Amino acid sequence: MRTAPLGIFDSGVGGLTVVRAVQTLLPAEDIIYLGDTARLPYGSKSPETIRQFAHEDIRFLLDRGVKAVVVACNTVTAHALPSLQEQYRIPIIGVIEPGVVAVLSDPGTQRVGIIATRGTVGSHAYQHALAQRRTGLIIHATPAPLLVPLVEENWLDHPSTHAALHTYLDPMVDRGIDTLLLGCTHYPLLVPMLRNFLPPGIRIVDPALTCAELVKADLTREELLNPAESGGKLEIHLTDLSEQFEDLSRLFLARSPGRISRVVL
């Protein structure tokens, strides 16, 4: 099983930011990525539908012999991770726990802002996890539904994106947040803009980086790390394939995605 691939899935191609972080930290791991682009966005779906889609996504990866699965979707992690971990026997890692760990890694954190999809914010998963681990935190969570389509248009330095960020973040800045948690896998592409936009004292937390560290720790503990030092391959499977998704895959990975296959779940 050590040389078996690692499975990663998301509702679209945003989870490729997690793939990129995992590849950087674990260059020997073969990765099979599934993006359910035919049914995105998950963030506006009901919890029941999200759980149904999540089980279909993970069964696709299990049929391909993966040794562990990363749920690179905040919405799925919020609504379906416990049921996935209960039903399947391989390690299954979500992105919310890494985000919480990263936020709390700074003992001085007191006021946390969270931007995410409506589904993730509405689940209160981040809010509950943070409050359970550190009492006294002040948490401001705001749905930011416009940011995903703006990122997918590659409007990473566009007046419309600036306007949306002001709408979502100005109230948080006015309330004195010291940390901003990016609760969607699309948002790391906005980090350069955010660094220019936010006051310099606000820390930006990208859960993808901590997620890769958690994957490494879990694979090490389960003795599932690939013993090779490099050479891992990436397979990308999408349930809907278009030129837009190929361009987005290149954007999120910061390199050519190679061959992308269309699959039916």
C-alpha cells in the first residue's frame, strides 16, 4: 500500500491548490485527483446532497486503489467528513482541521475572520472547532460567494475583485481581526491581492499548506509514505471537461496539468 496513490477530491478544480501543496511536501506520492465539475458548486447544495455527492466521489477514488483520501473541499469537510470516516477504513483527511490548527498555531490570535462559501459558513464547522479549542476567541465568519467565480475568471487583480473584497472584508477589518482564514480552496490565489489589501498586521491562513503537513503526518503514522524520494505522478479526472477547466487547472497548479480525463460517476 505504500506505493498506492493518494486520492484527493473537490467539487471543482479549486482543490488543486491542495494538490500543489501536497506535491511540494511529498514529491514521491502518486496522486489521483477528482473534480466534480459537472455538479459544482457544492457550497449552495443541501447537506444531504453534499453527503451523497461525497460518497460517490470517494467511491470513485477507492475503485482506483487509493491508500488515503484528502477531502479538499471545505463544504464536504463541514457536512460529510464524519460519515465518510465512519464508513471507509482508509485514512480520510479534511481541510477544516488543518485550518484550525494553523489559526491556533499563533498563541496571540484573538480575533479571527473567516471567508468561505455559504455552505461552509452556515455549517459553523470552523466556528465550533475554533471555539472548542480556545475559549475567548472572537470569530467573524462571512460567506463570500462572489470570490469563486471571480477567481475562475482569472480576475486576480481586477476592480470587481477589489470591490468584492472590500464588501466582505472591510467590516472584519473594522472589527479588528488579527487573522484571516481562507475557508475555500479557490482563495489562496487571492493571497497576493489580499496582502496588498489588508493591513500589514493581519495574518493570512491558507489551510492547504497545513493540510499537506497533516497528510504527511497521517501517512507516516500509518506507515503509508511512499519510500521513493521523488517522481510522483498526477492523474486529473473531471466530471465535466472544458477548455475553461483545463485553463483553471493550469492556474491552480501553477504548471501544465498534463492529460485530463472526463469521467462519469
